[in-house]
Amino acid sequence: ENLKKLMEIYEMLGGEEDIVNPSNELIKEGQILKLAARNTSSMERYLFLFNNMLLYCVPKFSLVGQRFTVRTRVGVQGMKVLETSNEDYPHTFQVSGKERTLELQA
């Protein structure tokens, strides 16, 4: 069942390498908003959280095949999640990894 789900994600991501691996376990997936650093707009994004990595994806407007493009891959080891306080945007938090820091809104 786990491998079947990994195959589905592999196809949604257009063949992203090393997704289909028996050691990978999907923990959670879903839509999220990314806060733009330069202005106050927010953009729709999609996250896949695995036991070893977080995939930060951008939706593609495609009815078949690839539905997302992986923008950033953050390793879970050393990753930090911090709640941030922003009066204009409630429920915001930062995800920091070696690769990048993302400010997101749930």
C-alpha cells in the first residue's frame, strides 16, 4: 500500500527521482500558502512530508500526468519549524533546513 502511494506521488511529480523507495514513508500531504518576502501576497503551494524529507511543490495546471513541480527538497534531519507571529497573517510558521527557509501559512 505504501509503495502504491509512492508511485502515485512519483507520477504527480513527473518522475521525481528516489521517491519510490521502500524506506520512504509519506506522513502528510496538502495545500499550503507561501508568504512572499517582497510583498504581502500569498501563493498556493503543495507539501509532501515524508519520514526523511519535505517536498515543497508548485502546482502545474495539467489535467493528466504531472500535477506538481518540486521547487525545494528539505531534508528532515536538522530541519526546524518555528511558529511566527504576524497580525495580518495568522497561523504562519517558518520551516528551516540546510537548503532553504520557507515562510508558510496554514
